[in-house]
Amino acid sequence: MPTGLRFFDATYYPVPKSGSSSVKYLLMQVAGAHQALDNPDDDVHHHLGTNLVDPFRPMHNADAKPFTIVRDPVERLLSAYFDRVVKSRLLAGDETDSELARQLGLSLEPDLETFILKVEDYCRICADVRFHVASPRYFLGSNLFLFDRVFKLEKTDQVAAYISEIVGQSVSMPHIHVSSGQAGPSDLSPAALAKALRFCRYDYAFLVDLYDAGRWGTIPRGTRRDPSTLSVYRDPARYEGDSYPRTPRNLRNFLSKRPLDPALPKAD
């Protein structure tokens, strides 16, 4: 399955709600293809897609230097709410299973607290919500050490410098899909914050060298069957294939090279 966007001698692996719109637009600018976008916020993803991978297997790419951008997990979860539920009103669209929402007693216009407290149910009724809150492992695989560079969303200047070096020209990062006036994790009620931290627990483990959940509080104790960003597509506690999915797979998975999207054309 295609997993990355190859351009020049690097490959970008996008993660939803982690600056992917801006980076994709920049890559199209460098290629001279951005003028075809009537609505950059949405059209950029039609030209350069974001793909799912097996979150429990490592990504491997020998063709080009892979890089990505990641974000504080709870902040990313809140961003998904404000962008997809509030701004784009996706719950009111055709992708939402309104009958299931009725059976579950879900509002299709939830406030932030309601969305967080019932996030696993909103993932059940809407594929778009599920895609945007899914763990970054669904887009990067299980091991960040295979990447040439992993940037934090807050360090977009470093991303621009990195791309400038790769393409051989000075570029600056555009700001696509940026919303203002949003509530942050510290604005959540204790119950909603505890739910958000618990829901994102595996992501904080994945990004342990970059983000600390202690910034917001202590991740509550629970069971591994509690809903998480990993369980929106499958159950990480289910025993299958002689192992639990969260158990590291053997070495052969490191050596399984995956094809990439067609290379982005170079500017003339």
C-alpha cells in the first residue's frame, strides 16, 4: 500500500491534524502545481493523499529519506474536533451513520466535552472522524527510528529549513487549515481531560521522546480494552496471529519494502 509522498530525494509521511495540509501545499508550490487548487484547504488532499498502514508493523523505505511531523496527542484530538466537527460539520454529512447515531443517543452537533467523553462512539458513526483521530501509528507504522527526521508541529521553521535544503531553494511554510480561538486541553473539565489522556495513552508512549502527557496531567489507570486511538480501526488487545498486535513483530517486517505514491514532478 502506498504510504508516503516522494519528492526530490525525500519522502514525506503525512499525519492528519499535524500540519499535513501546509506541507502538501508547500510541496505543490515547489513543483509549480499549486495554482490548480481552487480551495487549498481541501483540494490539496485530493492531489496528495494520506494513507493508512499497519500500525503494529514498522514502515520501511529505502528509496528516499523519510520524514514526518507529529503533534501533542491531546492537542491533535481537540484539533480534529474543531476542524472536522465544528468547522467542516462532517457529522451532518453523508459519511455519518445517522441511524447508528440515533441508536447510540449521539448529538450530531456535540460540544467539545460531549465529543471527548464519547469519542469512540463518534468514531463509530463517522469515517472522517475516525480517520482524523486515529493514532499516528496508522500513518507512520510502529517505529519512528526508521525516519530520517521527525519534527514537532511547533517547529515549522525547522521543517521549512529541511525542505529548503532538500529542494535547493529557500522556502517558507504556508499556513493551511489553521484555526484560531480554540479551547486547549487545560480548558477541559477534569473528566473530559482524563478521558482524552486515556484515549491518547498509546500515542504518548509512541512519542515519548517528543511529548509528555504530564504537561496536562496523569494518564488515568484502566484496562487495555479501554478505547484508544489505536482501537478506532481494530482492537489492540485482541489476540491474533499468535501474538497481541502491540507485541513487536519479527525482523522480516523490517525488510518488507512498501511501494510509494508516484513522485511529485519537479518544477521546470
